[in-house]
Amino acid sequence: MLATPSRVDDLVLVRSAAGYCPVAGNRASVREVGDADALVAARLAAGDHTALAEVFDRLAPAVYSGALRVLGHDAAAQDVVQDVFVELWRHPGRYDPDAGPLRAYLIMQAGHRAIDLIRGELRRAARQERSGRLEPGQPDPSPDERVMASETAATVRAAIEKLPESQRRIIELAYFRGLTCREAAQAAGIPEGTAKSRLRLALAKLETALDRQLLESS
Amino acid sequence: MTAAEQRPALPDGLRDRVLGASLRARAAGRPEPAAPEITPEEAFSRAVDALYGMLGVLQEEDWGRLALRGLDVQGLVGHLTGVEEDMHRALAGDQQMAHASHVGSTQAAADRQAGRQPAQTRAEWRRAAGRTLDLVRAAGDTDAEVAVHGMRLPLGTLLVIRAFELWIHDNDIRQAAGLPPSVPDPSTLSLMTQAAARLLPQAVARSGLSEPASVHLILTGPGGGTWDIPIGHGPAAAEVAIVTDAVDFCRLVANRVTPDHLSLHITGDPDRAATVLTAAATLALD
């Protein structure tokens, strides 16, 4: 939001402060506010783009390295960094300085975004596997896609291996074999409601494990 | 080796890409959430309603309390009636109003309240403010300049400054009566901060700051925003960034607080920032 000097020049304001109330001295002293994260949050909300640049310079390396560690792929990690900072700029009010440091908030946001990417990747891999069985003539993925898929899969596979057997089984059925929840329940020999609750629990644990990995890596 | 040094460097171009995408998603300077836009006429009307409502809850004895410049509450409301009457004359094209004194010209209206019932004073002022709104609506063009009390401003800007004035005197009266201070709604406050930012170069020029400078003004909280304000003429010799609360800044430009009472974050030359803030107080938008 720029002040327009040409318009200001057109204005005339000559009313003097004298006689209205005690006037400040010729030279004011100023005092500063504390709490860097609260100040940054207020500046972002006010539309101060220099605050965004400052936050990026201070925290983007941590967000990037955390995303890279989880996703194992540079392009995807860069996408996560972009998503996290654009979101912070668009909705600065979603960060509450009273709830914790901005650094932890951004890393957590990166974790959620990385999980979303991994979920998408899992679904894509499951679809490819199913369609590959039906259509063996499909073109091979690019080397880049292969690297990303294998690195992401390795990261997620390691997290899945740590789940209890009952939850691991339902994740494999639902995501890797591409079964619906009802089909996965039938295959596992359990009620559909149980399958759903195990799936939710497994995904929550998966997110927590990957979030922790993201935080530790930064 | 520190943890930061162990991290991989950011890929080339990522900073520009992210900052560029951010500013495309939301323009620099625009507050979030942005206050719903209202017209200057609406801002003035809301300020009138707020003051009228507040006056309605005063106790009989509050009207005699000293409020400002030797005026009691009743006299101050009378002063506001005088301001409205001068506005009526200015809107009718009376050139004498251009240089009429804001205080001297309205003194008679303040004085005539003595001995009246407070309800009569309140009603007279409300009728005068309503008449101002009627004349503004009849005038239609809020870009047309109006000259009154040493100001020559587009009518829209003048109405925002009048809303400023009513809010400040509302709070003068609240203070006299021991009532808690009030804050304008974000839409009205947004118009006030915009007007103050636009008028700041004039105030600084009057204060005698000779070197051109660029002021990055960030007003936080509802009704705030960010402005890059060139001070003086020619290439800026220095840049100073000032962060403070939007309501506090409005109290500063109304000359109700001094800069040392503000919570501030300054980047750049603190002396230059202090000069700008001191100049802002001389706007005396009350």
C-alpha cells in the first residue's frame, strides 16, 4: 500500500497543534517492543513484505532441510517450502505466537504438507500398480520420478514397519493393494468399522512418526 | 560447526520463487484480514452514532466535568456543534470558513451551552451532525475540495478527519467521565490510518526535516497496514522503518500521546524515526 505523494501535495493542512493539548518535545525518545515472533506475526498481518523476507531468511533453511529429510527429493522439498511460506503470508493469523515459536509452527506445517505429499504419492503408486497390472504397456516413469518414488517409499516404508501388525496390515491393504475400506476389512477378516478405526489410528501414528522425523532433522 | 552450517544451502532461486509466489497470492501492504471497505461518509456517520450513544449514558454530573482546553463536557459538545455549523457554511461555499480558527470560531457554540439541559446540548449537536450528513449526500462528489478551519481537503478525506475528531473527543469525554476508552471499528480505523499516512509527509515537511527519506510505516492490528512514504523531494538519503500499533498511532497523530508512550520497533536511524513521529503528532487530527 503506497502513499501517493502527488495526492498528498494537493492537500493543504495547516491546522497547528498549538493550543490543543500538551505537545511532544522537539525530539521524541522511542522505546522498543519485545517478543520477536509476536512482532513478526503482527508485521505479516499488516502486510509488511520485508517481514516475510526476514522470516524466510531465518527459517527457510530449517523448513527445507526437514522437508528434504522426510521426502528425500529436492523438488518436492522446495514445493513444501513454497507452500508453507505462501500460506504463512496469505493467512498470518493462523500462527498464534502464544501457542509456540514460529520456527516450530513452520516446521509442523512443513510436516503436514510433506505427509499430504506422501499420501498423494502412496495413492498414485497404488493406482499405478493396479493399472500396471491391467495395462502392462504403460510408459516407464522418468528417472527423476523413480528416484522420488523410491526415496519416498523408503521413508514411508520405514515408518510403516514400526506400526503394530494389525495396523500395518490395514495400511498395506488400503494403500498398496488399493482396496476400499470395506474390501480391506473383508480381506483382513474384521468388521468395516474396526478397519476404519485401525486405518485412522495408523495414519495418525504415521503422521506423528514423520512429524518427529521432520522436527529432529531440523 | 553449527547446526545451521550443517544444513544444506537453499537451492538457487528458491528465495525469489517463494517470495514472488507469496506476493502474487497477497499484495504487499494489504492487511490480512482486511477490514470491509466503507465510505468516508459511513465512517463519519458511525463516529456520530458512537458519540451520540456514549453521551446518552453519561450521568448528569458528568456533563460538568472538565474535558479539554478548559471546556467541560457540555462545552466540548457545544464546540462540536460549532464545528458542524462551520462545516455547513463551508459546504455551502462560504470562503470565510477556509481560515476560520477551529477553536475561536466555535467558542460561541461552546459558550451558549452554559445553563442548558445536557439533553438539549446532545440533541442540538446530533441535529447539526445530521445536517452535515445531509449536505454531504446532497453534494455527492467526495473528491471535491472543501476548505474549513485551515484545511483544504477532498470532502472524503475531510469526513475521515472529522470521524477522527469525533472519536478523539468521544475519548476525551470518556476520560473525563471515568469511562473506558473506545476503539473505532476496523473499517473506520483503516480509513483513519490511510489518511494519517497520506498526510505524514506534510507534517514532516513542516517540522523541518530537510533530507529526503523513505519511511516504511507498519501499523499493526485491525485497521492497520503498511505504507512506503517518501519524505521530502529527491532520492531518499536514508530509510527508516517504524512499526507500531494502529490505534496508538492514531492517538499520536491526534496529539493525545507522545512517541515515548508508543510500543515501537524501529529499523534505521532512531533519531530520524523520532523526528518523523514527533512531526506526526503535530498533525493534531482532532
